[in-house]
Amino acid sequence: MPLTLEIVTPEAKVYSDTIDSVVIPTLEGEVGILPGHIPLLTKVEDGELRVTKGNQTLHLAVGGGFAEIDGDKVSVLAERAITEEQIDEKAVEEALKRAEQAMRDAKHLDPNEFEHLQNMVRFAGVQLAVKRRRR
Amino acid sequence: MASTRDIRRRIKSVKNTRQITKAMELVAASKMKKAQQAALAGRPYTQLMASMLATLAHRVEESQHPFLVERPVRTRGILLVTTDKGLCGPLNANLFKLVTDIKSPAKFYVVGRKGAQFISRTKRDMVADFQVTDRVAFNEVKVAAEFMVKHFLEGIIDTIEVIYPRFKNTLVQEPTLRPVLPLANLQEFVGHAQAEAGHAKTADTREMLFEPNAQEVLEALLPFYVNRHLYQLVLSAKASEHSARMVAMKTAKDNATKLLGDLTLEYNKARQAAITQEILEIAAASFAA
């Protein structure tokens, strides 16, 4: 029995399909999900999410959120998510530089802003890692 | 009958009005599209979060988190979401009716200038007012949400409720009072949200695993959920605002067009009457000669 995977961010439903297995980056390491998995609710960390369908593997960068496995339904609730081919390496690198610059420049950044920048930097790192993993 | 000159002047002014309302309608229409998309795109996320929360909630004790505990309500905390600008039909007035109906002691937190003006004019207890831009960013709402949550935890307010115009479709916006905290009847709420989305969840009765543990997941999920939920409500309010404004401006434009037709008819009649009068006078004069 195949799994159904749903990845939802505040902006859109990023992914929705039936799959064979998925590896989710969680707080306590990577968790591989196969059909018949025990119901699970866990926190998702910034990292690489791998979806296997047939003999194809799809890589996604996800950031911060929760995942729920209930029966044969896997739902990932992420703050950010992007598929590998959508990652624009140059744009990410520039964004990373800008964010790091902003963090260095402003000494008295308000904590919300700082947290936001930190998240951006972390997610940018993940995106680059996903994109460059073959090299 | 008014003189032709007066009518001409009125035609000119009505034409101006029509032009302005037409421009505003177009602006509102394009903003509406964006706002509606934003509101609709966020829905699956909030619903999924609610269903996760439900799975979690009936596996933990209610007393494990202050958000879940229902306590005697002395002061209600109400977030009133209104627009900054007027010219959007009865949208704000409908919300104010809901506010007027609240008789129990309450503290108000306001988004939007119109609401702030109303609350201070009617001398209600306003704690804070927040400004949000037209394309609402999550961080803007987060500030308001965290402020209210802080007051909730400190016991300054005992509930968090939101009054906002719920976006149903372009023509219909319902003024709604939506309780957010405490989340005492979570099951009921989730059922409601799912019925709205049109799918019910089949419950898995097996033992659920939580990582790292239920308490920690709950503590991470709940504040996150409240922030997101409030954000979604504000997005919905924005979509309502632009829809209401577009409809109001369209009506104004149509009225102006109709008035213009009537005035033009009247003007032509007056002109024709003047010409006929003149011919009559000339004819009479030539007969007399």
C-alpha cells in the first residue's frame, strides 16, 4: 500500500502525491518512513527531505515545522519548502550574503528581526547543501 | 427647470466622480485578487495544523498547557481587525455592531485605523493598536499575537477572541466573532474547520508516537498555531476589505453613470425647449410685423 505525502507551507501546497517512502529531517535525526509506519508526530528541523517513488528520488529543502504520520498519510507542515530544481543557487548565495551582512551591521537588531535573519541563513545553507550534494 | 448652464456644471462634476470611482475600483480589484490568493493559499496550512493539534490534544491532559485551560472569564481580550481607510461599504460598521453587542468587561486590541478611532470615540478600553501594511507580512501580525498571548498568560485578559470580516466570497463578508484562546473545545473546533474544508479525518486508534515527547511537541505547536491562526484571520480580513471596497466602488460608478444619463437627458430637453422657445418668438415677431 503506497503512502500519500503532503507538504504544505503557508504560501502553498508544495507537494502532494502517492510515494513509496520518504526520509524526513527531524529534531532527533533523520526518520525514514515506509508504509505501515506507526503513527508519529514530530518536529521537523531545517534539512533535506528525500522522497522515493519507483526508482526516482526527489530532494527537497524544508525548514522548520511539524510532520504527522497517521495511517498511510504523511503530512509535513513546514515554514519553508522548495524542490531541488526550483532552488536558484546564485539567488540563494546572494540572499545568504545579504542576510549575513545585515546581521553583522546591525548591533541592536530587534530580536524578531534577528531570529528571522537567522532562519534565513540556516535555510539558505540547507538549500545550497541540497543543490550541491552531487558535487 | 434648471438652466442649461447649471446642468452642464453638474454633468461635469458627476463625470469627475465617475472617473475617480472607476480608478479606485480598478485598484481595489487588483489588490483584491492578490489578497484573496493569499487568504486561500494559507488555508490548507492552517487546517493541517489544526488537525495535528487535534491528534495531539486528545492524547494529552488539558491541564498540561495554559492555552488549553479554561478559566473564569473576568476580562475578555478582543482583537478587532478593521481597515485603515474608509470607502468600503458597510464593512467596518458591521464589525462595530458586534463590538457594541459586547456588554461584559473587555479589553480591545485593534488592527487598522478605523477600528482605533471607533474604540477611542466610544471610550472603550483600548490596550494597543497595530498597523499592518496592505500586503500583510507574518511578522507584523506576530507582534500583535505575541503581545496578546503575553497578556493572556499574565492574566490581564482571560480569553483571546477576534472580531473580523470573514471572507466568504467577493460579494459576501460576514462579520464574525471567533474565539481563539483558550482552546478548550479543540475537538469541536477542528471538526468545524474540517467540515468547512469538506473532508473528515479517519481516526487512527493505534498508539501515537511523539518525538521528542508529547509535552514538548505541544509546547512548540501551540504558540505557533495561535500566531498562524491570527495571521490567517488578518489575511481573510484583508481579502474582505478589498472585495468590499471594489463592490462599493463599482456601485458608486454605476450610480454615477446612471445619473449622468439622466442629467444628459435633462440637459438636452432644456436645450430643445430653449430652441423651440426662440423659434416661437421669431415666428411671433414675424407675424406681428
